[in-house]
Amino acid sequence: MVVSSRTTRNLGLMAMVLLLITVGLIPSLIMVRIAGLNEDMIRELHIFQKTIEVYDLSKIAKVNFDAFLMKREKDITPIIRFLDRSIDASKKLLGIVPEEEREVVEGILKNTKRFKIAVVSYADEIKYDPAGSTASEMKKIIFDVSLETHQLVTSLLKDVQKDIQATHATMTYVVKKNQLRSFAGLAAGIAAGLIIAFVMARALSRPIKQLIEGTQRIAKGDLTYRVEAASRDEIGQLAGSFNKMADELLASEQQLKASEQQLKASEQQLKASNQQLKANEQALLEAQEGLKKEVESLENFKKLTVGRELRMIGLKKEVDELLKELGREPRYRKEK
């Protein structure tokens, strides 16, 4: 039987009320502290999810821009759409991150807006001056901003991961510390407090540990890891959201791999087409050379034929004149 963390928390609170007379307020303080840490954990995991979403949208926009450069995309509409979604996600992320991380998120938001402006400027410039310095500068800005955004997102993910680990360590420390303090009460209160603390710590920390392990596995690139969502409380809903995020990331990665394979196939086809064009061009040059030689041969033959005809006409005239001198009828006059 799976007991949700919400049920465990409520049962613990009821038991603590009964033990207030003997044990005091220590167990209640444990619950309040753990509940606060639990909210911190949920908030930090939500920040992690939003950061992954921003990273994914920026990466897809970069891949679409690369396809635009390779002439595989005719316009920048898909790029702008993903960048707009990334800007919206960055704004939402800006509203939930702690103060010390706002500067990084603001940098991500600023870079995404610069990415969008540079893409629009690049698309306008290549219409009139594809080889111009402005187009090259915009392209350089796009690549620099994309790299800087990747670095900022990676830095933010590491910070959030550290916060999650710190929260978990604090939660573990609070539970252990208050368990030790509970031994100062009555024997019955000590036993009851230990049992309640143990059950609650296990019920609350187990799914959180799974979520932490999941974030670590996702951060390392294992997008096939899934968290067991057995309950319907906040932790169960968070686990479901985590699994949904992992599914979307896996689908995005597969789509990116498919796009890369398609791009490689297109490059191979283009290389094959270029080789065929070179072969056709060489065959055409050889055919032109052969035709040129045949024309020259025909012209030489024509010159030889005309010269021979002229010589025959001259000989015929000489024969007629000789026959005329001899008093005989010219032989070739009629032919003339």
C-alpha cells in the first residue's frame, strides 16, 4: 500500500497534537520546518524545469537558424516562434528565481532578445547584400549569443542543482537533529517521536531523493530516467510533471537527431549532385573539343576541294586554248 506524503503529513500532525503534553512542541517544529523545506524543494524543481524549457527552446531555435543558413528553411518564422516562446519562458523563470539568480536569468532573457533581433536583421540583410559585412556581423552575434546563453543556462542548472542538494541536506539534517532532541523527552514520547519522525522522513524524503536523482540523471544527459508517481499529492504531481518534462526533452532530442541526420543526408545528396555536374561539365567540354576538331577537318577538306576545282578549271581553259591554236574545236567550252 502506497501512502502519499500528504497523508503521512496529516497523520503526523495528529500524532504530534497528542504528544504535545509529554514531548512539547519539538515534533510540531519538525513538521513546520520540513513543510517549508518541501515547498523550497518544489519551487527549486519548478525552476529547474523552466530552465530546461528555456534551454530546449533556445537550442531548437539555433538548429532552425543553422537550417536557414543551409537553405533548408525558406524563412525565419519558425525561429522567431521558438525565440518568442523562449522569451516568455525566461520571463516566467525571472518571476520565480531567488534574488541571487536573477542576474543570470536576466542575462538569458537579454541574449534571447538579441538573438531574435540579430536573426531578423540577418534575414533583411541577405536579401540585398548577402556577402556584406552587416550580415556577417549579425551571424557572428547570433553564434556568440547562442554560446553565451548555453553557458548561462548551464551555470543556472548547476546552481539550481546545488540548491536542491542543499535543501535535501538541510531537510535530512533537520530530521536527524530533531530526532536526537526527541530523546530528551519521556520514554513513550521518545519512542513515539522516533517512529513518527522515521515514517515521515522516509515517506517525504524517498520521492524527493528520486526527484533529485532524476534531476542529476537528466543533467548528465540520461533522458530515459523516470520518477515513480505513485501518489496524487504535490510530490506525485511534481513527479508527473518531471516525467512529462523528460518525455518532452527526449522527444526534442530525438527530433534534433532526426534533423541532424536529415541535414547530413542532404549534404551527401548535394555532394553527389556536385560530382555529377562536374562529370557532365567535363563530358560537355570533351564533346565541344571533338566538334571543334571535326569543324576544322571539314574546313581543311573544303579548302582542298575548292583548290582542286580551281586547278581543273585552269587546265580546261589551257586545253581549249591549245585546241584553238591547232584549229580544232574547243573541248570544254560548252561546259563553261
